[in-house]
Amino acid sequence: EVLQIILLPHAMVAIKKVDRAKLRFISSLSVHYLVELERRSVMPCVALQCLVIALLWRTGENSQLASFLSAQQSQWTITRRRRQLNLPTSNRMYYENPGATTFAETLFMIATEDVLDKASRPCTPSTRKQLISYATTILLGCGATTIAVKCLLSAGQLNDAINICSKKIRPTKSVNDTNFSEGMQSKDFFRAAVSNARRVSSISERCKSFYHLHFFLQQWDPNAFTMDSRKIRISRRGLSVDQRRMTSFLGAEDFDTMLIEQSVLAHECPRFPDELFPSACCKKLRLMFGYVHNVK
């Protein structure tokens, strides 16, 4: 009732009216309410925990949010140690809380949300990374490894997703029997790499990221590099006369259908980001990932 009648409505009003002072007050009130519940050994609901973190995030309270996350993780460490020593404790581990997986997924949404309203001032990238790490820990502790990988890829945390897959998830030995759930297929890793590369100014870092991805995918999903011939629509503009003669006219003036042989990954992610790499490096990367050279 406190959440539905007081905290949430007033937070929404503060955002709508661009009242930063009120939004900070609601944030502080939510934190104190959660702390008081924990002091009385009452487990806060997932919705309240999400609200506290979301408000701290929106008000730019970097130090307070970082302290809150650190305190939670320290409590888990103490609880785990007390249980190992068979000592009594009333505290729960994060994976024992109802809705822990949903809670962690919501934290990823908070960390990756584009805050556009004028009342909010999101936290710094370092606090964002700490929030993502916190959510990842919860998911891994709950055994939701595949969800953790999907969330990390959606948040652009490519290296962390690769590390988890390498250590905790291993495809079946028979390549033909390997199936990957939606959100953690080779194309998802590739798209995350492209998205990250667009935000990186260093060409060497871009190249390094793609080399690392290629090495990982060779072990993770070798089928992604299997050459496959498929019909695709291609613009006639820029094609040579010989190439035009080899095409099958579709009826649209500027488009042809061509039978192109390239990797399965290249077919699933048709556009390679040529503009992000120097010519020589781009040519090599296209070859590594199985992209055809002539067609644009």
C-alpha cells in the first residue's frame, strides 16, 4: 500500500512536473523505508527494491547507489560464510528471494534505459557498470546463466557475456546438435560487437574486439562460419556489367536477385560495418567472418 499509494504516484508526479527536489525526497524516503523493513527482519518486496534503485539511478545519487549495492553484496558474503560455519542467520541469499530473476532483469532495464525526462539525472558509467555486475551476480546465483548472457549482450557487455559462455556454458560436443536460445546466438554476439565498435574511437580496440569475437565463435558455434548459398536482393547501382548479366530480374528497377555464397553468420547479419575499419583490416575481417567481397 505504501508503494502503490504514496511512493510510486508521487515519484511519477515529480518526474512529470520536473520537480527534482521532490524526486530526491521520494528517493530518500524509499531508501529509509526499505532500510527500516530490513531492520525489522521484514523482506522488502521486489517492486520496492526496484523502485529504490531506479530512483537512486534517476537522481544521479552515484555514491548512495554504489554504497547500497556494496552493502547488499557484503551481506550476501557474510550470510554465505555464516552458513558455511553452521552459524545461525536470519538473512537470505539473493537467489532465495521470490522473483530474484525478474528483479535482476529489471535492474538491467534500469541500467540501459535512456532517461529523457528533465527531472532525472542518470548516474555515471562506472555506477552503471556496478549495477550491471550486481544484476549479473544475482542471475548467475539463481542458475539463470542464459538469461544473464542475453541481458549482458543487450547491455553491450560483450566480453562479460563471452567469459560466462566460456566458463559456465559449453555447447554439446556434436556441432550439429548444438542449439542456442534466442538472444544468445552468434548473430547476437556479432551485433553487440558492432554496436560497441561504433562507440569506440580507437581502431585498434575495434579490431581487437572482432578478433576476440571470431576466436570465441569458432569454439562456441562453428556452424556460424559454414558457407551457404542463398538468394538475396541487391541494389543494381554500383554492380559491374558482368555482375548485372548474372542477376535474375525481380521486376523492381534497381534490384536484382543474386545467389550469394557466404557464411551463415553473414547471411543473418547482412551488413558488415566496413566504415569502422581501415581497408586492409576490413578485408581481412570480412574474410574471417565469411562475408563476400564484391557485393555491396
